[in-house]
Amino acid sequence: MKLYRYILPAVALVCLSACSITRNSTYAPDSTRLELTMDDLEYLGESELSVSYRTYIGFISVIDYINGEPYDGVEHKYVRFGMQKGNDLKLYGRLKRASYKLLEDFPDAEYYVVVRQTKSKTNLFLGGDVTVTAKVKAYRLK
């Protein structure tokens, strides 16, 4: 009698949980592709981004210049390229602070390509002077 009291509710729960399974299917393709060639793009020009900063004890940093202009830390300019993660420019960390220059130089550009990034560091006692530069080309769809 005790056995039926435990087995019957267990079987009922299994049957009820099996009835609640639903399947959803989508009829959209797995991926979509848009193939562009260089003939579809119009070259607008290239711009150079640069950031100069000092480091102390390896983890304290002070930015001195952004794009050749002295940086005082009062005015911050940020630009976000691409709305999805991983869709932005692949720039070194502090060069993202200098990327506003791309929109100032080429406001109607739709596509940017990072051509080259360089990082030069002068080691000092317990610190260093670092200059990071990048060359970026700007394109627009025809």
C-alpha cells in the first residue's frame, strides 16, 4: 500500500512533465552574407590616430596627448563604432579614446579599416613613456 502511495504520484509527474515539452522551429537561414568587393567601396582617405601617455609602477597611467593635442582630463570624447560587440575597430585600448578624429575627418564614411598599429615604449626607472599610433583608412559605399 505504501508503495502505491509513492509510485503513483511519481508516474503522474513524469507523464505531466512529458506533456509540457514544446518545440519551436524557425524557418530563417542560419546566416546571411553580403559580399562586397573593393569596386563597391569609394576610398575617402586615411587618418592617423595617436595617444601618448606615461606609466608608473606598471599600472598607473597618465595620458599626455591625444591626436597631438594636450589632454587635461576635463573633456572626454568617446565614439562607438558598431552596435554589436565584436563589430568595432580593433584598436589598442587607449587608441579608442582617439577614435573621435575619424568622425571629424570623415563624417560620411561607412567603413573603416585599421591598416597599422604601432606601440613604442621608452623604459624609465619604475615607469615609461608610451606612444601608440594607428593608421586607419576610410571608405564609403558607392
